[in-house]
Amino acid sequence: MKLNFTAHAQGLTKDWITIDRSIGSKCVAGPDDDVATIQGIQCLITNLLAIIAPIITLIAIGMIILGGAKMIANADNPKAVDEAKKIITFAIIGVIGIAAAWIILVLIQEFTGAPVTRFQIITNP
């Protein structure tokens, strides 16, 4: 017994398109909501990189709040207060490190002209 299946989506696959906006670029499906091909991985990575900064910011704010709450709750315990200070310090160092990395990338882009702040898979070498 042989079963024949047709994958209807295979005939409709296309590369995803990029919509340039003043804030940045966002990769979305085409006007027909077509299925992405493997070339759509560039759009996927671009979209993931676009949400990393807000996620890191939320995590840093959460860690600072956690450290502050721990510091207030354990004000009578010097060891716990030191741990809370370390949490806050490392959260601030992390945010400064991420900001410094972005500034360095922007400076490299300005001086060399290479688009190092945009993810792109080069298809034609």
C-alpha cells in the first residue's frame, strides 16, 4: 500500500523580504504570507538580534531591583548586604559592557564604512 502526499507549501516558498524603517529593519513574510526558505535564516537572526537589547535591559533592571530588595530585606545581615551589592554591581557592569560593545561596533562602522551593526549572510562572494 503506497500513500501519496503532496506538500502544498513547497510550491509557494520564497525568500523573506526586509522592510527598512527609520528605526531599523525588520524581516517579515512577503505580501502573500508565503513560507520562508532557508534564506529566511538571515531574517530570523536579524529579528532575534533586534530583541536582545530590550531583553538584556529587562534582565538588568530585574537584577537591580532584586539586589535592592535583598539589601533592604537583609539590612541587619552584613554578608547578605554584600551579596546584594555584588548583584547590583554585576548588573550595572553588564549593562555598561553591552553598551560599550555597541559603541565600539558603531565606531568601527563609522571609521571603516563596514556595516558591522547589521547581520547579513553574503550569498555572492
